[in-house]
Amino acid sequence: MIPSDQQTKRLLLGCDGPARPIYQLMLTQEAGDWEQAKTYAVQLRVSESETGELWWEAMQWARQVSNEA
């Protein structure tokens, strides 16, 4: 299990918060819902290429953390 703070736990449980658009962007990216992902990226002022790069970095980090556990 990865420890997380209260804000992160609330976000994962579906509550609103400042990180909600980022989480929604991640979910739409994983689901391949490119139109909705583009909407969130525009809202967050992140380019589509940045979104892809950040998603890839997050996946690499998750694999690393999973392998260490």
C-alpha cells in the first residue's frame, strides 16, 4: 500500500478539490477518451504533448514504486 494524505484520499473517493482536474485528466488519458482529455488539458493550460509526457512519467514512477513494494 502507498501512504497518502487526506486530500489525496478524498480525491480518490470522488470528492472535489484543487487536484480534481488533474485526476480527471489522468483518468480520461488512461481511458483513451482523447476529446475529454483535451478539454481537461486546456483547462489546466497543458499541451497535449506535455500531457502525454507527464502521463508516461507517472506510469514509470508507478511501476518503480510497485517493484519496490
